Amino acid sequence: MLSRSVLRRGALRCQFAQPVQKRYLAEAASGSFQYQTGDASGVKIASRDLAGPTTTLALVAKAGTRYQLLPGLTEGLEKFAFRGTERRSALRIVRESELLGAELESYHSRENLVIGAKFLRDDLPYFVELLAEVASSTKYLPHVYTEEVLPLIQLAHKKFLASPKAIALSSAHSLAFHRGLGTPVSPASSTPYTKYLAADTIEYFSQFAYAKPNFAIVANGAEHADLSKWVNEFFGGVSAKAPEDLLQSVRDKQSKYYGGEERIAHGSGNSLVLAFPGSSSFTGGFYKPEIQVLASLLGGKSNIKWSSGFSLLSKAAASPGTSVETKSAIYSDAGLLYINVNGTAENVSATAIEAVKTLHSIAGGKIAAEDIKKAKAAAKFQELETGQDISAGLELTGSGLIHGSKAYQLDETAKAIDGVTDAQVKAAAKTLLESKASVSAVGDLFLLPYAEDLGLKV
């Protein structure tokens, strides 16, 4: 409980904040982008003591849409975060966090649910305790679900349906992986999520998400000894294991790639996704750095303002109003390399044809060594930037600890990309073309091409 005396001390601390800032900024030499890992009270933890007066803390749970028992559970669990625990009401959580100058956040991906906070470094004990309460004693009240949680889920649903790009990406994942990684991040129109969702079903799923083997605590800007100390103190009451029936019900099988084609009519725009089997994350067991280099080589989206860029697909765009980008979506045990084209139906079709031709050129060795060298540099920068980014690094590291007890380390990923050869990149392109593609077209189906029109196998 945060007493008045503690708040009063906090106010006084803010009045004399300058010495605290000087003390921590002076420790910049000891900061490191390498994560230090360990175990505290049965919970996997990781931290890197970055210089600065603030800390970012996150609970990363293996509770993304891949693992949800019923449609919408992950999103419901995310929206229940910080809405009241046995000890603190939602109002009290908000007021105390504001008094400490902090930010609270919660979001989810296909594999992970992330509950986090950003705050002044000296307030680590309070927020470790708050995350422990969220995990162990959140109150899943029916009226809170009806009045606060469900409207937010419905809003996310409407936002998803309004975006042809989001629909196409979701469709491509569904074609590629079916269940598991193929489950939509947001409830789709074809999913009758409301008949499955209720406060008690979300609470039931939380017993899996917040069991100690299924989450990790990750911090940026905190000493490892301090994080370990407070996790030991506050996470002792968190469940050590999920109920046996939940463990049997949750799908945690090795992801399998399928491929296929889906066409969805939409009146708000046109989006085409050409997806292929990709690489897992670095902390997974199926990491292929050449896939990341190939994605950078194809590119499409410029990183330089006022320039279309010099990647292969940036030159293939049918018009300035057509956007094309290549991404390598990475997960714990699989990945998806996809090319996404958006614009008018005619230009999307023309650009997609050029994209496939470009892939054939790479596979046939008709690519300059200089282009691959630039792609390796871009891939290395993107990978290091992602790992250095605090939010992305937290999720990557937490996911690595949950799935393989391995933190995301920047120097190791950079070394792997440096070791990629030209032959590996060409072989990767050839393998993609020989594989079944996952092709999703959303928009004007009269003009958007079929996979067969592009020469792709589905």
C-alpha cells in the first residue's frame, strides 16, 4: 500500500531530483545493451542497466492470440490490466501512477501479452509490486467487462475491419499457419467472439497467462540485483503453475507452414500480401539471418526522406502513390517473409508482377554483389535498432526467456548477419519460390491478381 508518508517522500524527492539525475548519468560507463538474466522467486527475469534516471519495466506473458483458448481472450486480458486488483481500485492505480509521474501500458501480439510501466528509477519497488498484483489479484468484474473492456474490443474490431492492409496481413498469417500463429491479433468479423467472451472466461485464461512458467519480468534502466530483490519480495504469491486442464487445452505445438490463397472484397482500398516461410526470432530455434538480408534487399520502403530509396522493390512500384514493403515477421518457432503492396488495384497488380520477377532474378543470381552488401548493412541496422529500442527489446527478450530461456543479445544477432554470404541470399530466394506461397488479396477483386497470375505456387 502506498501510504501518505511515502507519497510525501516522493514529492520531496522530486524537489531535489537533480542530484539523483547526476548520480545515474555519471554511471553511463557501466551501462550495457547486453541483458543480464536470472531467476527470482521462480520467475525468469532479465535487465540491462542503461544509464539514465528512468526505468521501463514489463511483464511479458506467453498469452498472445496464438495461445488463447477462445476468440478475444487475449484482448480481453490486455484490456483488464490496471482496472483494479484486490488491494487497489482502478482510480487508485491511476492516481498513484500520476503522482509518481509514470506511464502505464498494455498491448499484445500474436505470441505475447505485455503489461508494462515507465517511471522514475527510484520507484522500481512500487511498480514491481503493481505488476505482481495485476498478475495475482486482478478483479475480473462483470460490470467492468461490459462497460469498459467490451467497448474497447469492439473499437479495435472496427479499426481492423476499416484497414485493407491489416485484413490482408491477418489473412496471410491464417493461410500460412492456420491455427496458432494464424489466429487474428484482433477479433475479425468472421469470428463470433462475443459468444465466447465473459469476465469469468477471461479470468480463467489469466490462470494460464500469469502462471510463473509462462511469463518473464524484463527491465531497462534497473540494476539486476534490485530487480531480483523486488521480484523475490512481491511475486511470491503468484501461481507457480497453471491448472492442469488449462495446460492441456492451450495449444503449444510446433508451428507448421501450410500456404494457400484468399480473396476478400473491400471498398476502402486495395492490399496484396505475398508471403513465404521465413525465419524465427534470434532466440528461437529456426533463426535464418539470410531471410532478414533478403527482406532488406527486396525492401520497397525508403528510410530516407524525399527519396524513393534504392532497394529493388522501390524501383518496382508502379507509381509514386503505390506503397510496397518487405518484412520478416519473426516468432519463437517460425517466421513469415512477406511483400505487401498497397494502392490502386491496377498499380498493385503491376507492382506484384514486378516483385515476383525480382525474386526470380535474385534466385537466378542476377543481382550485384554491391546490392547484397547494402542489404546486409540495412538488415544489421534494422536488427540492432529493433533490439536497442526499449519496447521491442523488452518483448523480444521476454519472449526468448519464456520459450527458450535465452535473452535477445544485440552483438550475437549482428554477428549472425555479418556472416551471411551472397550464395545464402540467392539460395533463400530460390527456396521461397519453390515453396507454397500465402497470397491474400483485399479490395477490388476484379482487378487484383490471383497467385497463378503471378506464377506462385499455392
